[in-house]
Amino acid sequence: MVPVDEKKILIIIEDSAILRQIAGEIAAVIGGCPGYAVKTVHAEDFSGIDLLPCCAFFLGCEMPHPPSFSNVATMLDHINLAGRRCGIFSSNGKSLKYLSSLVHDCEVALGDSLSAKDGVPDSGAMLSWVKGIIGIL
């Protein structure tokens, strides 16, 4: 077993009850991957300090330009995250475009997006998506 202090840290940032459920499913997948620890944060409670120890992160919002993402957007506009991986998820195509634009200038390695139709992602697709984002495929 890998000691906690040697685990790779991941964070999931979400903004709604629907996406919190999806974040829980993402966290469950990550929890099954040895060597990783995950934290889920509501966008309004996010602080840039939360992102510092992370090798990868996930962003999910229900609608484009949500007020709860103002701190996230500001931070991503002023930081270079080259070398870190990012996955975006939503049940709304316009939100996926918004999230993609948020990370565009911070030089993050943006993986494929996860579209959760009717708020429920396909479990097989989620497993391969998460593993692809964190680089263990």
C-alpha cells in the first residue's frame, strides 16, 4: 500500500447537485486506482491553494459562466499549469465549451470531455475517461 503522503493528489471541482453526484462517481473510480487520493470541492469553496499539490484536476459545471465559478475562472486566468492534466465534464454541451475555454490559456493538458446525458454518464466510458485523464491507461 502506498503511504498517503506519497499519493498523487487529484481534485474535482463542481457546481451543482447533479455534478456532485458525477464527481462522486469520478472519485470512486480514482479511489480504485492505487497511488491516488482525491478531493471534491464545490466551486464556491475552491481556493487556488487546493490546486497546488494536484497532478491533475477535473472541472464540472451545469451551465456556462456560473457565478460559482468566478474564483476558478480568475485563478485559471492567472496561472500556468503546464504539465498538469485536466478533465472536464457536464451534461450541457455549452458548458463543456465554456470549461474548455477556461483552461485554454493556462497550458494544461486537456483530455477528452465527459458528457453526462441526463446527468448519468455511462460507467464504462467514465472508467476509461478517468484513467485516460490521470494517465494510467
